[in-house]
Amino acid sequence: MFRKLQIALLAPLVFAWMVLLYRTNSSPNQNHQPNPVAIETAAQPAHFTDADFAVHVQQLKKNLPSDDFTIVIQPPFVVIGDEPTGTVKEHSEQTVKWAVDKLRQDFFFQDPKEILDIWLFKSAASYERNTLLTFGEKPATPYGYYSSAHKALVMNISTGGGTLVHEIVHPFIEANFPACPPWLNEGLGSLYEQCGEVDGHIHGFTNWRLPGLQAAIKAHTVPSFERLTGLDTNSFYNDDRGTNYAQARYLCYYLQQRGLLTKFYREFHTHQSKDQTGYQSLRKTLGRVDMNLFKRKWEKYVLGLTQGYEVSVAP
Ligand SMILES: [Zn+2]
């Protein structure tokens, strides 16, 4: 009994020490990686209250495109869908809540600054019609997108939950790493568009972006990592030779398979003011390798991958 009480009394002290450790380690010379769970607990800002969500839902109800919609509060999001109520709840629990919990566990400790809506439209027809009705715009992609301006993730959920997890990454990056370059924002997003749980952590699997990248590697058209990481928003999205997303995704995949992805993310996040592209952090995480040699090794690795099969990387 005494021992239990002692532990109970000591727990807040240990927690306070961990917070202190995290703060101390936030200096640029950090070597020790803080426990992400401790960061989440320590730095978590005040959540939106039930009353905040209730007001938000009342507003939403006034603007629903029809009576077919179910609204589920799934902090930090509100999920709105026109599939049967049970299905909307299932997506909220099994995809949204799961992805949020797992992404917080490994990467993010700040929630988006505002309550964001996740619209799950049941078909291509519903997605197109209701996006136009609700936001006055036509979707540019058949799958779904995140609109920072509308504070909404807009999905054609009939195409599967992968895009939903991809898009959930973006508002978390916006809240936690506003200066994140597009290659990492899209690299992480697209890594998790095909994902599951391995050893209790979110884990990306090989997917449809692989064959195109393999073809580009064979055609020697994949740019250097220095170039990829240095691309600004305009160049990344508009001058895409077709491989930017895939190259970024399979760089993240490679890091994940070597157990280096979260380490890299934290290294880059910590040193972002000195390393705006992440290239130096990438080199450091890989062990200061010759990046031309690394690219050849990575290309060989990617050529050996098969969709649907896991290949781990020897250090
Ligand atoms: Zn994206």
C-alpha cells in the first residue's frame, strides 16, 4: 500500500522531470530523443471543450447540403458523412481516431488550431455535387483534398480511406511544422495513404506510386535528393516531372524501414531554422553518407520493392 502511494506521489515528479528534460533537450545540440508521448502530454494546448464542439455542430447543421448527413464529433475533427450513420461512425473511429492517435504518438503534439471538418461523401456524384454546393468549387482531384481556407478535409470516401489518412497529415503538419517543405509534407502524407499498424505504430506500405517511380529510376530521370528537398511549393506541385510525390514517399518509406523516420523528423524539426530543406538533417540521419552513393543505393532498393510486400533495410 505504502509502495503504491509512493509511486503515485512520485509520478508527478517524474512527469515534471520529463517535461524539463524535453525543454532542455529542445536546444540545437540535442542528442537525446525525448519520448513522443511525454511531448504530447507536456506540450498539448488546451483542447476545444464540448461546448465549443456543440456550437460548431449547431452551425454545421444550418449548412448541411441535405438531410442525409450524420455528424460525429471526433476531436480534433468533426466528421460529416452521407453514408449510413453506422458507416460514418465506423470511419470516425477506425480511420480518423486511429490515424490521429498514431500520428500524435510518433510525430505531432499540437492539434490544429481550429476545429476542422472532415466531409465524407459517399460517391463521386455526391462528392462533386456537394463540394460545389458547400464550398462553391469543383474538386481538382477525384479522391479528396485538404482546404486550409475552408478548414475542411473533403473526401470521396468511396475511393477508400487511404486519401483520408494522407489528408489528415496535412493539418497536423500545418500546426506542428508550419515551415515544413512540400517534399516532407507530401512524403509523409503519401506514405500513410497506404498504411496499417506494426508494433503499435503507424506504418506505410508500398503502393500504387511505386511502378511509376521504378520506371523513372530506370529512365534516370529522378532528381537528386538535394534538388527534391530544395523544391519550393510552386516547383514541387507545378513543375512536377511526375516523380516528386513518389520520390518523397519512398524516401520516407526507406527511412521508416531503417527505423530512422521519426528520428529524422525530430532532427529536422529541431534544426529547421538552420536547415530549411531538411537536406542536412537527412544527411546527418543517414550517417553523413555521400549523397550520390546513397541515391544509387536507394534506387537499387526501390527497384527491388514490390507492391504489397515489405522489404526491410539493413543499416
Ligand atoms: Zn497531400
